[in-house]
Amino acid sequence: MVLTFDPFREFDRLAGQMLSAPVAGATAAAMPMDLYRSGDHFVLHCDLAGIDPGSVAVDVDGRVLTIRAERSARTDADVQWVRRERVTGTFERRLTLGEGLDLDKISATWQDGVLTLTIPVAEAAKPRRIEIATGRAPALEGVTTS
């Protein structure tokens, strides 16, 4: 039997809405991302709608890539909220990058509320073709064949 309703998660979500506190998993919900490989580089897209691009920071420390962003809350005093689902505050995603990436050549662009990072594969990690020499194979000394 599969349980599709988790009453504790639902309670946390409702409590978070009522108390305006972030709920567990709010970072992933506030910064959904796609990551894929295209040829000899990886591409990461983060949806950051409604966030000022000036509040976004991307850092690499060792093999950990950190993306931080901040969405400010509306401060209009005369607003009566009917529904409030967009999480505000500071969000952070951390990714541990694997071996074989050229971390010095990561590039970032911003377009229409989407942060795109391009992470190139290091030259040493790229697939390469080994040429096969034709002709007689060199003799191995001390090897006997039967």
C-alpha cells in the first residue's frame, strides 16, 4: 500500500503558512532547478522568478557550488492577503560537483528570471579516441608462448 498523503508534511506546510515561517523543502520549492549534460558541458537552470538578479550570488569552494538568492516580501500596509504561496527570504542551494569538471571556467547568465550556469568538462575528462598503430606488434621480452 502506498501512502500519498503525509499528515505531518501537510501540518508543517499549513503551520508555515499561518506563521509565515519557511517550511521544510522551501528552498527547493523556491529555487527549482534542472541539470543536464549537453556535449562537453553541464547546464544548470534555476528558476528565480521575482528575485532581483543583484541579490543572486554564485560561489565555488572546493567542489561545492553554492547559489544564494533573496526574494523580498511585499511591505504594503494596506494589502489583505487572500493567498500567499511565494516564499520570501534568502534561499540557498548547494551542489557537490564531481571530478572532471573545469571549475575555473563556470559561466553564469540571467534571462527572464532564470539563472543559467554552464559548467564545462575538463579536457582531461573528455572522451578521446585512441589511434591504433598498424604493423607488427613489438615483441615482449621474457614472454614465452606455447
